[in-house]
Amino acid sequence: MSDATQFTPRGPRPRRIFSAPNIFLYGTLTVVAAYYALPLYVMITTSLKTMDEVRAGNIFSLPTQWTIEPWIKAWATACTGINCDGLSRGFWNSVRILIPSVILSISIASVNGYALANWRYKGAEFFFAVLMIGAFIPYQVMLYPIVLVLRAVGDFFGFQLYGTLGGLVIVHTIFGMPILTLLFRNYFSSLPEELFKAARVDGAGFWRIFFQVMLPMSLPIFVVAMILQVTGIWNDFLFGVIYTKPDIYPMTVQLNNIVNSVQGTKEYNVNMAATLLTGLVPLVIYFASGKLFVRGVAAGAVKG
Amino acid sequence: MKLTTKLLAATALVGASAASATELEVTHWWTSGGEAAAVAKLAEAFNASGDTWIDGAIAGSGGTARPIIISRILGGDPMGATQLNHGRQAEELIEAGLLLDITDVAEAQGWRDIINPISLLDSCTVDGRVYCAPVNIHSWQWIWLSHKAYADAGVAMPTNWDEFVASAPALEAAGKIPLAMGQQPWQSSGAFGVIAVAIAGPDVWKAINIDKNAEVAAGPEMAKVFEAAANARAMAANSNVQDWNQATNLVITGQAGGQIMGDWAQGEFQVAGQVAGVDYECLPGLGVNEIISTGGDAFYFPVQSDPEVEAAQKRLAALLVSPEVQVSFNLAKGSLPIRGDIDMSAANDCMRKGLAILAGGNILPDGNQTLSPDTSGQIEDLMVEFWNDPNMSAADAQAQYAEIIANAD
Amino acid sequence: MTVADTGTASATRVHRRRPRILRNLASKTASIPMVATVLVIFIGCTLWTVIYSFTKSRLLPVPLFETMPLFSIPVPHLLASDGSWDFTLITGLKSSSFVGTDQYDRLWGTRRWIVSIGNLGIYGLCSMTFSLVIGFTLAALLDRKIRFENAFRTIILYPFALSFIVTGLVWQWILNPNFGIQKVVRDLGFENFVFDPLYNDKYVVYGILIAGLWQGTGLVMCLMLAGIRGIDEDIWKASRVEGIPVWKTYVMIVIPMMRPVFVTSVVIIGAGIVKVYDLVVAQTSGGPGISSQMPALYVMDKMFKDQNLAQGFAASTVMLMTVAIILIPWAYFEFGRKKNV
Amino acid sequence: MNTNNFSVQIKDLDLAFGPVKVLRSLDLDINHGEFLVLLGSSGCGKSTLLNCIAGLLEPTDGQIFINGENVTWKEPSERGIGMVFQSYALYPQMTVEGNLTFGLRNARMPKAEIQKRVARAAEILQIEPLLQRKPGALSGGQRQRVASGRALVRDVDVFLFDEPLSNLDAKLRADLRVEIKRLHEQLQNTMIYVTHDQIEAMTLADRIAIMKGGNIMQLGTPHEIYNKPLNKYVADFIGSPSMNFLDGEFKGGAFVKGDVRLPMKGYEFQAAQTPDQAVTIGIRPEHVITGELVANAPVKMEAKVELIEPMGSDTLVWVRVAGEPFRIRVDGQTQLRNRETLTIGIDPARASLFARESEVRL
């Protein structure tokens, strides 16, 4: 064991980049990443090919003749019935659904979460518990009665609710409530209670504390909630089908219509372009928000 | 003379109220090439009369569209007018008072005198009141055959179902699909109905579908039908398209020998620029029993609070039955007109065959008119399974079928 | 708790306690939407559906009761001869709309429903198992302090941002035998290669599974990764000092420690499985045949297409029960445990 | 130099996380059976060094020997060490016995041997009744013992402790401190113990290494460290309440600040000749002489009481010396009043003198 005669280990252990564990680790991850990335790649390349090439070629090959025709067609001229204005209408409909739904659902849920976290009253826990359980009830159970409820509420106030933007906004607010309330309640509970107490001692009331103390500290959680809602509402299909009518169909429903409106053969390149266009908004949000998105889904999910 | 006065009165009715142009949203599920072209005819005519047609096309099949249409009517957001297959689909809506009574239009225009067959109007009538305007007759009872496919395979064009079955091996040997079938449930159920009428005959069909006779459904006549359907299933084994018009496209391009499909398939041949008798052939009643089933589409008009809208709804109802619209619409769609008093000389071979059979009165009601949607749905579920599962025996399927008929209402 | 106390304190200062209902009024006002949602939607609508599943409603919900003059019919018959329920004696209300469990009897006698439940079972079991195994394995791989961790995570999670409709359409395209993987492999020279899960009634559920996993495993991986990262670093050190192999540490020590994360994941995956609808609609619409039918499709079809509301309600009530079977043990585990602490 | 003379030997150890150097060419020799405490405030590198010894962190450069064997490239489990962690790191789903035996079972040790070791460890640590319980059902002190037990069953020569008591309350900490000391007495093996608590360090250690910024500031017995801190940092760090420091000049063998003059008679200088220079003198509050003993003090001065902090056994008195605040620790029984003038005495032999610039002991 005399060191002098041998090579002496010193410093970090020598590493081979191509060690067996590394090959396994990165190999597996690369294969997995390919599986996940493949559909996006196929969508993009197919949407840039001509129909002839789609029929003749390999879905994994790059286009030989690049064309943005399918994109233009998907956006502006693809037909559902005799309406040939592509997905553009659905896009703007989705935007018109999205903005009020996100604002309303987040406003209500944030105030509600704040009330549950800081101003507990008798019975609050019960309602909150039922709200959480409600998140797991299959939508199908409630779809039909909600039509009747919307109609009744509309009749009561003397305006149309079912089948309009307003009705869909309310439905999104209702079904976004459990997860958002949870998110906000947990966040507001995690803020130091002293802060709240100090504001109380200073004589501030419910709304003053909310707007002047809580809100300024809550930007991150609002961003998280927004990511969650924008993605969720944009991707919604079921409510869009049931609670709207064709001229305010959101993009997902219109996508399904365009793809299923077959005239002759299926135009896969246009379908892929339309699919990509529909997925674009959540994808952009995802890639732009990065870790916040992960935080959002993890926070939303872990405690769900 | 009497007729002219009535027509004049109707025109006056239309003319008087056309002064105020109204927007009407019209929902329908005509989204394939031929269908869309036909809808455009309706829209054009309506717009030309001064009102505005807001198109509410819902893609997919009636199965997808109907829920949307009905839930909108129920939800208090009715459209101006909507397509529905006339028959029992609207029964409950009428009972609930959600659909507009257009008896005045029907009487003013003398629908009872001009609509042929009159069963179409009867389907629109509940307790003596008229609730819908029929627009066309669609018959399921056709098979469409490809000249190219048979030429490629080097066999003679079959003239009836038995010959078609006999020619199947030759087609298969030539790499063709003998029978093109889509996978939507209504296609499976419809094709079965056609085979049933052709093999077991109209009387058996009526006993089951009108009288709900479960014994007949379980009987030997139907057993033959199920055997034939199982045989057809084998011929369609390689046809893995989803939509009916993709299946039609297989026939158009000569990849498949034939397709059992209603006369709306003709619109697809037309859009593809094919000529009946040259590029494709049509056999009514599978060439066995030349017969026409008189299903079809009708427009219903949900009750609206605005009297102006109601007036426009009635204008549209009158327009849909008018001779000009009947001609242009049905020519585009490949369906038969609902009145016998118009000039269909522009019709092609296949349509003429249909018109002739219709004129001869060799007609059957459509399943939609005799069975409740619930029962139709159950039969669809059974048929789609039967057509797609080669392991499901004919006897097994027949037993289930008889049970559905026994419980039908 | 302290909040309520402060409220009470300020009330006593003015020597006049406000009535209970008015105390903390702003907070209660803020909760009106929640209370309304809970009462009307989650409780009201659910009960409504369950009750109407015992009726004979077709296109329209039938009226439950015909009002009768109260106590006007003294004839004591509890069950009418036609089997309908009669409340005459007790309430003065008469109902002939109820059909007992007829809808459920029919439901369980329908092949399509049985197939749907079977599919849901297979899809659910596989989806659950694979989501957990793949999610955990990927999380463990990413946890190994690798390079490009962010890139890998971004790629694996992005499908979660896409809707089921988009997911379904893309995979329908890739799995299409005439254009997708099957064709590519055949073009490489393997003429007899067959890979058409969406067109084969035996494998179609697995075709849907491929797409479902693609969309959802990223989320499970993120949950798992958060769980793994939440484990005390010292545990890893301890196992290294004791010479326990890495995989064994994950299996024997880390997984047992992540029980809450697993439970959460199971609940999330489970709730998602029962709701699976869009994906099937976009990929197969239940076909070929009825081989990829799911309960949610059955409900939608019966409720809207086939104009048999009560049948749809019965089916959705069964779905509700399925969720309850998953949810109740979880709630018991979650809240029962908290009480002990 | 024969490495076999030492239980653990660290040579020229460097560790950097990217640009941040955590350990800087560190040398440390630890004798067989020695109880060495690594002491320092958080971020000083003490835990890092311990993790390097354990093999849980890879050094950027340098070598580590255990029992004469170069273990620099060895896995932690092959180094012949046992380790006790701050959070105990017990496997929560296993019983105490499972925790103790998991590593051994994994190494496929014969059952009988495992039994024997567990029995011995349980006896030494008095945890026999706990063997079938799960960690969740144990108190903090019990968990700590189980964690020690897990190191004990490995039957190794070197024990590493990473702040093992800092999660416990003060009283329990004092009790377990004694137990660890007793354990060391009994086992007589090498123990390296990381803490930020100077009482633990003083009571347990044979030698203390005080660390700061990745360097060892002083390595010595508790006595040396307390009485002869090698630099101002160590002087300040050790002792509670901490040492008083006065900046002044060293002139002609005496500390001078304003009108205060302290002749450094009896002070053991590090060098034979110490030139005049700017210095800092450090005087521990407990080394200030008060009461009757002042009469014999080498240096006397007057100070006015500004604040009194009674602490029970002692009383801390704040006065002002040469215009600076100055702490004095007196017996708790002493009666004092605010603004009273006090005569205090200072013994230069017990003071510490540091060069102002380098902060090194003179």
C-alpha cells in the first residue's frame, strides 16, 4: 500500500464521458425526447408540404418543396359547410372567450381564496371541501342541468345566457373555480399572518387589505393562475361544443369541424397547419413561461 | 285555377313581408362537397328574396349536429331554422311547444296537394298541425359501382347484389376492395337496412320497423339478411376509412368496387366530374327490389319571440318548397324533390331512375320515421360493432337485434 | 381562527354584537360565487342528474310530480300497479315518471356500455401504471444531475400544453397506416410490417393510450421530480455512505417516501381517465366498430344524439360512482391522516 | 512522512463550485481515536470538508487518506466511515431495526453477524425497546440515537457527525452531548464532528479546527483556542459573551489608547521582538477583575456602569473604557447600580494582542 511506487489518486475521480451509465442515461433520455418531439416535428413538416408530397412521401422527411399554402388555407379559407373563412374566426372567438373568462375566473377565485385564507367564517371549510370534491365530478354529470340553469338564470334576468359568450364565460368560471381557489387560498395562507394583522390593527377592512396589502405581493401567483387558465380555456372542447353556437365556436371546436369536413380526400397538410395554429397559443405561453408553467401545473396539481 | 290562386296568395304573403329583411341563422350538417354546394343554392335563393341566410353548418354527421341543435333549442337560444331528418326526432320538441306551427304556410301553399309522397308531409304533421318543411327525399336503397374498378379487374359490371357478391373475389385478386364502407355508426346501420330490404323484402322490413315484430326480427328471413351482411362485412374488411365520402372516394377513384350508400353519394360523383352510366353505375334496391325509401331532410323552425323573425321563418318555409328551389337544390344534392310537379329534366341517369320509382309509388318509409332515435341509436351501436368485429357471428347479432326490436317504442 | 377573533373583538368594542350572519360580511359576500357554484352546480346539478336517471326522460326531462290537492286521496296504496312510485299518501304529490332502476338495468345490458367500461378499465389501468412508471422513471433520470435538464424537461412537458383534440389529431395522423409509421417502415423494405393500432379493434385502446401518455406523462414527471427534489438530501448521503446502489435507493427508500406525491398523481390521473372524451373523439370517435368506446361518449350520445336523457344520466351517474370509488379512499387517506396529527 | 500514523489525513484539499472556492488548499491531520470538531459559522466550509472526507463531495484537487489508505477516488461506502446527519436521514418507511440493518443486508452480510451488531449497537445506545418502531414514532433524541446506531453497526474506525444535535432543543442537546462524549470514551475511535455551537465544540473536542472561508483559522485544543486565539476571528468567535476589542497602539511594550495605558507585562508574545505598531487588544469579559481582587490586579482603572444585564449565575455589566463600550462579567451576587463608578483590573497575561492590519496574534 505504499503510495510512492504507485500512481496516486488525487483530486476528482477521472471520468469517461462514454461510461456505461452515461450512455444509458443520455441514450434513454434522447430516445424519450425523440418520442415526445416527434409529433411536433411531423406536424410542422407536414404542414409545409404539398398534398402530392404528403401522399407520396415519408412523414418523417423534410419537405422538398416548401409551401405555406396549407397555413394560409387553414387560417383563411378552409371550409366548414359554406363558411370558408378558415380558422381565423375560431381564433378570434377563442380570444373573445378567453379574455373575459380568464379575468372573471381569476378575479372571483382570488377574492374567494383570500376570504378563505384570511377571513374564515363558519361553514367556509365545508363549502371549500365540496368545491374541491366538485373538481373531480365528471363534467358529463353536470352538463345537461347546467343548460337548464343557464336558461333559467337568463330568463330571470331577462337576457340570453345559454349559447352566448356570457354563458360560456360563466361555465369556465365555474369549472376553473376549484383549482384557482385552492391555488390562491394556499398562496394567501403562506403569506406572513403578521402582515394581515398589522393591516387590521391599522384599521384596514376586507377590500383595502386585499387591494393594498395582498395584491401587490401576489404577482407571481397571478401569473401562474393566468398560465393555467389561458391554457385550459384555450384547449377546452367540451364546453365549447355544448354551450356555444357555431358563430362563436372556439378554435378547438372549429378545428375538429374543419378536420372532419372532408371534401374528397383529407388534406392532411391543411389539417396539420390548422392543428398547429390551434396549439400555437398554449405552446407559445408554455415556451415563454418556462419554469412558471411548471410551477403552475405542479402547484395546481400537487395540492389538488 | 285554384292552385294558381293559392300560389299567388303565397307569393303575396312572401312579398308583403319581404320588405323588412331579416337575418336567419340556419343550422344543418351538410358539409361535404356536394352537400355544401346544395346548401349554397338555398342560401342564394333566400338572400335573393331580401333576407339574409346566416350559415350555421355543423360538421360531422347528424349524430354530432343534432345534440347541438337540440340543446340550443332547449337552452333558449333557438336558431332561425334547422335541418333535422323528418321523423320522430322532433316529436318531443313539438310536444314541448318549442317548434313553430307553420300550418298557415302549408295551407296557403297547398302543400297537401303538391307534396309527393304525402307521407313526407305526414311526418311533419302532429295532431293536424304542420311543423316542418320537407326539402328533399333521400333514399338509402342504392349501391354505387365503379366502372374503373371492374374494368381493372376484368369482370363484368354486376347488375344486382348476387352478381356483386360473385364478382368480389376477382376484385380482391386485382387488389381492389370489393365493398367500401365508412366506419360511422349510421353508415353501418344504413347499409344493413338496405341489405335487409333487398334480401328479405319490404314486407319483412315493415313488420320489423313499423310493427316492431320481434319474432320476424328473429326469424329465418332476417337470418339470411344477417348472413348476407356478414358476407358484406368480409368484403369490406380492407376498407379502413372513417367518413362516408372517403368511402365514396374509393369508388370514384376505382380503388373499391362499390358502396352501399344513400343517394347523397351522387353529389360526390358530381363534384368529382363523373358521369352516371359512364364512370359509375347505380342500382336502386341493390338491383333486387327496385324501391325507394322516402327519408329525407326537413327544416324545422324553433319558436322565436320576435314577430319579424317569425315572419322570416315562414318566408323561408315557403321558399324551401317552391319549385325553383326544389329543382336547383335537389339537382345539386342528388336527392329527389318532394313535389312531382316540377321539371327535373336536368337530372342524370341515376336520379331519373329514382324519379321513376317514386312516380311508380314503390316506396318505403325511412327508419328515422318509424323508429325512435333511441332505438335507432341502439341499432346503430349494434351494427357498427357487427360490421367491425369479424368475430361477431350473424346469429349473435340477430339475437341482439331482435331484443332491441322487442323493446322498441 | 385568529381572524374571526379579531372580528369579534372589534364588535365588542362598540358594545353591540352584530347578528352572526352579518359578521364578516365582506368575506361572505366574496364567497357568494363559490357558495352558489357549490350549491347549484356541484350539489344541485349532480343530484338533479342522479334523480332524473331514475325517470323515463327522453328528449326532455319529464316533470317529476303532478301536484295533487294535499291529502285529498286517502287511498293507501304505496305502489301503483304499473310499478311507478306513488307518494300520494305522504305528500299529496303523485308521480308516474319514475321507472326505478330500469335505466340501469338497460345500461348494464348494453354491449356498448360493457365494452366502454372494459375499455375504460384497460385504458385506466394501463394509463395509471404507465403514467406512474414512466413519470417516475423520467423524473429519476432527470434527477441524476444531468446536462440539458431544462431542455429535456421542456420537451417532455410541452404536449401537456396542447389540447386533447390537437393531441388526438396528430397521433391519428402518425398512426395512419397509409401515411404514418407503418408506411415509413414498409418503405424501408419491411413489406409486411403492420402497425395500425387505430384500425385494429384489438389494439385501438393502446393506440389511444400512446397519445394519452404522450400528452400526460410530462405532468406526472414534473410532479414526481418535485417530489424527488423535495426529499432530504441527507437521505441520499446516508444511502451512499451505506453503499446502497442508486436504483435500490429509488425503489426501497425514495418511492416509499413519496407516497403523498404518488397518491396525488393517482388521483389526478384517475380523475382524468374517467373524463377521457376529447381524445377519443379526435382519434377514433369510438371506432373501429365500438372497440374504442368510452363511457363519456356513451353519455354524450345517449343524452344528445339518441334523445334518451335518462339513459345518459344513468350512465353519467355510474361515472360519478367510479370517481367516488377513487376519491373516497383518497379523501379518507388525506383528511383522516390529518386528524391524527 | 508515514500516513499510517494518522487516522484521517487531508492534503492540499481544494474544492470549488464553479468560480466559488469553498475549500482552499486545506491540510488536516487527525490522530487515531481523536475527537476533532470542525467549528465555524455557516458557510465556512466545515460541512463541505466533512462531506469531502465522507466522499459525498468530490474535491477539485488534493488527497484524502483514511487509515493510511488513499481514498480520494473511493466510494463513501468503501472508506470505512460511518456518518450521522443533521436531519438524521432515517428511512421513514422502515423500522429502527430496518434502518440499522439495511446497509448490512445490502452488503449481503451473514444474518448472525447482523444480529450481533444490531444487538451491540442497541445496547450501547439503549434503544432496544425501540427496534420495532418506525422513525415517525420516535422523539428527536431517540432518532438521533438511531442515527448514531446506524453508523455504529457499520463497525468502522471513523465516525463523521454533521451537526447531529442542532435540530434538538437546548436541554436535550446538553444531554445528548454527554452521551456522544460517553460513546467516544467507550468506542475510542476517531470522530469528526461538525458544529456551529462552540459549547459543543469546547466540551467534546480533543482538538477544534475553527474554519472561515474555506480555511482553517486555528487548530488546537479547546484550551489553546480559548486562551490563545491565533487571530482576531477565533478570539471573537469563541467565548460568550464575546471578547472586548479595543483598537490602539503598541508602544514601548504597552497598549495605548487615549489616556488608557496597559503595560503588557507577563504577556507571552509569539515573537521575541515585537515592534511598535497599530494593534487591537482583546480582553474577555470574564477575565476582567472586579471586587476585592482588584487590589492585586496588574492594571487598574475606573469605569462607569452604563447598563446591567443580570443572567442569573453571572451579571454582564456594560461600562465604557477609553470611550468604547466594554463588557464585564461579574458574579451574579454582586450588587451594582446604574451610573455607579467601578474599579476594574486587567491582567495583560490573559489578554490577547493582535496586529491591527493582519489580525494575527502578536
